[in-house]
Amino acid sequence: MTRVVGWLRRVVPTLVALGVALVVTALFILIIGENPLRAVGALFDFGDTSVAQANSIGVWINRAAPLFLAGLAVSIGFRMGLFNIGVEGQYRVATVVAAGVGAAIVLPAPLHVFVIVIAAMAAGAAYAAIPAVLKVTRGVSEVISTIMLNAIAIGLVAWLVRVPFVDPELGPGEIVATRRIEESGHFPGLNELFGVIGLEEPRRPVHGFVIVAIVVGIIMAIVLSRARFGFELRASGLNALAATANGISSKAMILKAMLLSGALAGLVGLPDLLGSAHRFHADSFVAGYGFTGIAVALLGRNRPVGIAFAALLFAFLDRAGPSLQSEGIPPAAVTIMQGIVVLSVLIVDEVARRGLLRREERRARNQDRDAVTEEVPS
């Protein structure tokens, strides 16, 4: 019974927030002179043909995987009270390093992919180690340092693409890019799986890296809920002084949390890199996953299962952008809707937290009054 009540306390505020977000978004659509019902229809419009529907589902999957990984990366820091705003820069650096390393070697298929994944995680962890060390040694706020490192990452990546990892065979006028990763470093897609379940195969690649994302999510769920590291992470986040008194080093946990967060951030760019682009250049790199991952983690309440549902929701909204535009609704409506969802969750959470706090205070006062009454002799 206690578990059910706890589950309801986590789920009900989120559902209320989603309802509030839906109402506010409908009002916004009315203000701009469009029909909210048509907008809802556009949201669920996957296309008129079976091929179009398969393509829409493929886009949904391709968007959800990196959002889920970004949300996981952000949530590790959130659980300890750390705000790793640098996931954007960490996965940017990790993606270009993975592209450079992957193009420089040729190995048997599984081993080649494995080396690329390790290179990406190592690069992401190394870039996240900078704000971690600054916080532990100098007390620098990770918010400030990670935001600054996001800006530095843009210049660093531009240099890496133009100098050490540049493709020497690029012709004049071509976009600067890394060398192409050999076929042994490509991750198999899921297009054929659509035919197995009776759907048309999408015309665009459906990234098979989503399977890796699911496995990573399961591992993180077990580690955070069952392993000692997860307990120490929660303890340090709830009360650092109490955790230190029980032998948990807060500085060590900051380093571990930021390194793990950076390693997970390193995976964010791999679905696109290994699934379709196979090289790094401006046209293939999708920016913004790191910042959206913050919203995904908040909506998912820093829990892998919740983050998975939040990533699916945000990817679903992103996928509907062209359909909304065809109905005369600006694509910015999707971004507004996502922002309203996050704000609604935060507001509902705060209201629920204060209500619970007042209820606990009343219960404590009642208990104290009853105790005093019992002590007074009749």
C-alpha cells in the first residue's frame, strides 16, 4: 500500500502538469487564431500512407533515443544536487572525438563499434571532469563552469574538425567534415524490424542504437536503486553533512557523479553518428539535445523509467512539427508546449511539496498537543 501511495504521489502531479500544459497550449493556439482541435489532430497525424506512417515512427524513435540518453546524463547530477548544464558541450566534444577515432581505425564490426562507444564515453567524461575538479578543488559553481565550457566546446570542436580529424579528400567548396567511418563501424538499423511486425519499412534509417539506450537505461535503473553507488548518490544529494558523517566523501561523489554524467553524455550523439551520418560535419550534427535533456530529466523526475516516457513525449512533439506547420501553426508551438510542460511540472511539484509540508507540520503539532495532554494529570 505504501508503494502504491508513493507511486501515486510521483505520477499524479505529472499528469496534472500535463493537463495544465495542454490547456495553456490550447489557449496559446486560440490567441494566434488557430483551432486547437486541428492542432491535436496534427499532433497525432502520422501520415496518409503506410510508408509515411513508418517514416514518422522512425523519426520518433530516432529523436527519443538521444533525448533519453541526455536526460539520463543530466539526472545523475540532479540526484546529487549538481546542475550539469554542460551535457550539450560534453556530447558535442564526444561526438567529434568518436567520429575521428572511428574513422582512423578499421576493426571487425562489433569491436569497431565498441571502440567508438568507449572513445565517446571517455571524451565526455574527460570534458565533464574539468568542472568536477574545479568544484572540488576551488569551489567553482558547476553551473557557471559548465555553461562556459559549452561555449568553449563549440570552438574546440571546430578546431578538431578542421585540423586533426579533417577529411583530406574534401574538395573545394565542400563542408568541412571528418573522414567517413568504415562500414564495420556502422550500427545496424531497425528498418527490417518494421517488416517483421507487419509495417512498411521506413525510407530513412531507423537508428538501432536505441537498443543500446534501453540497455543503458536498465543498467542505470539497477545501479541507482539497488547498488551502493546509487545509495551514496542519493544520500549525498539529500544531506551532504549527514553523508560525510557516515563515511561518504562528498568530494569523491562529486567527481564520480560528474564523470558518470559526462560518460552518458558522450553517448548522446552516437545514434546519429553510427546510424546515418557516419562522419561529423555541421549538417549531420543535431545540436540542442543537452539543453532539452534538462527538461526531460525534470519531467521524468530523475528516474530512468520516467525519463524514458518524457523522452518519448518530447520526441513525439518534435516529430509533429511539420504536421502542425501544415495546419498553419508555427513550429515554435512545439517548443512553447515543451516549455509549458516543464514549468507546469515545477509549479505542481512545488504546490504539492508545500501542501505535504503543511500537512506534516499539522500532524506534528497534533501529536505534540496529544502528548502534552497525556502528561498533564487529570
